[in-house]
Amino acid sequence: RTYGMRMLRQPSASWPDALLMMGDQVPDRVVDLVAEREVHANGPVEVLEDFEEYCIGYWDAWSDPVVRWMLSTLPTSMMFDDHEINDKWNTSQAWLDEKRSTDWYQTRIMGGLMAYWIYQHLGNMSPKELADDETLQQVLASRDGAEPIRMLAKQAESDDGASRFSMCRDLGSVRLIVADSRTGRQLRPGDRRIMSDEEWDWIRAKIDGRYDHLLFASSLPILLPYGMHHIEGWSEAVTDGAWGRRLTGLGEMVRMTANLDHWACFQHSFRRFEDLVVDVATGECGEAPESMIMFGGDVHHCWVSEVELPENTPSTQTKIWQVVCSGLRKEPSAVERIVLRLGHTRAAEVVGKLLVRTAGVGEPRLRWRPVTMPHFRNQIGTLEIAGGEIGVRIEKVSGGWRKPHLDTVIEHKLL
């Protein structure tokens, strides 16, 4: 809303070319809008329950006149994360088994996925993709369009993760790839993957070198501060038995308590992504781009990191960065801020390294270092590519509801 209010005061030449929203656009707890509803199952009453309530949640999030105008004006791409569906969605097999045993989870997951397909995913597709989309064509051809969408949601929720919500969009000489790192997770202990092999193969096929700059977005940051990264790898290994069968519950407890569900907690997928970055930079995926920039959100603060390739990698001119900006989320408490800041410290890195060594988790191939301090509060990030230069600016929301404004907290030149 604050960004849209600023756009209204600017000439259209100053507006961005596109808008990217990376997860948790719609909270799953907008219960004041449905306070008088009849609860149909024994699940938590403070969260949205079914398809109709999720639709009300989207209506509430996007019905503000300024927000509605901005979304109608800017080409917008979106990817969901857990809060559009269920907090901690698909964190582990134990979590999923527990939720599937209830009498409310199926209604909730189906309603959330159906609403996401309508309110977010359809807008990610090109006209050709819309014309070729089997589900959409079935909806248009039927009197009751709910059943085809329900079948798609059912397939997406299955253990096979038979869905593809990842997207690709070309913006001039820039290719944007947005990875779905939630729906298609493979959660079997010992063989965890953040997405299915089919979805990964689709993403790799889109990385073909036909662009000057490659933007790779995931609602979850791929490269966490080292302390956080190592703790996530350790928790996965311990849960899989690295410290013995008796302590597998310890790894699961830490994982769920601390919300450890990022790429580092899926080491197979993380290693595969590292290989992809090296292949992109060395020309194994077509011509090497001038830059590869990764985007992520979710973690309630923002920072910018520079990424270095392994020492034995052939020389390359590709510059690699990660920008993390958590735009729409609850404000972290003072204690949460302290914990997040500690994750960026050298002490946390040392402790994390010791833990992963005891669990047999290898060091990452890539190296990354923050070039900015972490910042909190709700943020908006802007990437500017012009005249052979690239810069990123992250602004926080300040002021009251009636007269909010944006203050710059990070401004950094990437190229």
C-alpha cells in the first residue's frame, strides 16, 4: 500500500517495470473476517478453514483501493509460501503425517491450494501458457469449474507432488525464474528434496543462456547466514540418524521448534543448486550471463550477500549475488531480533561448523559473505538494471497508517 501511494505521486516513467511478491502474501489467520462462521472440524479455530474462507482472505489482502490499483497497473508475479496454506507447511514427514491424521487438514489444504491457483498462479502464466493449461481449459468448458481445480489441488497435495507452480518470465534481456519450494517437497527421511525431480528438470531447462542477467527467486532464501545454514543441515542429518536412532527425535524437535525448513535443511537440493550456480557461471548452461542474482524472503529481515564460486572453478565474469527482503510479514519481537542477529555472527558459524562435523554434513561448495548489515521492519526491495549497471535498494515502511513513507535502509551496487 505504501509503495502504491508513492507511485500515485510519481510520473509513470518512474514506476517499476514489474512487481514480484515472494511468499506469505496472504496470512492464514484472518479470522476476524469470518468470526461468526460455523467451524466444521476439530482443528484450530484461529485459522482459515476452507476454500471460501481463503477467498475472503485474498479479498481482505487486496481490496484496499491503492493495492487494487497497483496490482492492476504493474505486471505482477507471485509465489506462495507456508502462510498462504498452513504455518510450517511441508516441513517434515512427521509434520505431514500428524496433520493428515486430523479431520480438518484435508479441507484446509485443498481450499488453500485451490484459492492460490485462482488468485495467484493464473497471473503468473503467459497467454500461451493459459491457452495450453489443461486445468484452465477444463474450468472454462464446464458449468461447475470447481472440480478441475479440486483435482489439481489433490494431485499437488499427494506424496508425488504432481504439480508445477514454478514459473519463468523474460523481461527484456533478463530472465526471471521463480521456484516453488513448498508444494512438491519430497519428505521421506533420508531422501528429502525441496522439489520433485520433474520440477527441477523443468527449471534447469529454462536456464539456457539466452539472457544477459539471470534472476532466480525462491520464497525461502537459498543461502542463509552460516550459523543458520549449518544448524539446518545438522538438524536434517540428526533426524536421519547421524547421532543414532535414539536421538532422531531431537533433530525433529529442533527443526519444528526453530522453523528449520529452508534449502539448507534439504541438503540434496542445496547441493544440486550449488552445482547449478557453478554450471551457469562457467557456461555449462549456455552462454554465461553477466550476473546471476538470487532472491528470497520469509526470514523477517533483509540483507545482501556476495557469492563466490569454489576455488577450483574456471575463471568467469559472472557476478553472483543474493538479496533477501521479507516484505509482508509480522514484525519480529525483540527476542526474535536478537536470535536472528546472532545467526549472522562468527560465533554462530563456529558452533554450526562443529555441529555439522559431528553429523557428517559436508561444507558448502559456494562461499558467501554479507555486504550489508541485517535490517528489520517491513521492507520493499527494488532492483534496477540500466546502462550496464545493476543496483539494489531496500526501503522500510515508516510513518503512520494515514501518511506512511519509505526510508532507504540498504543501497548497494551489484554490477
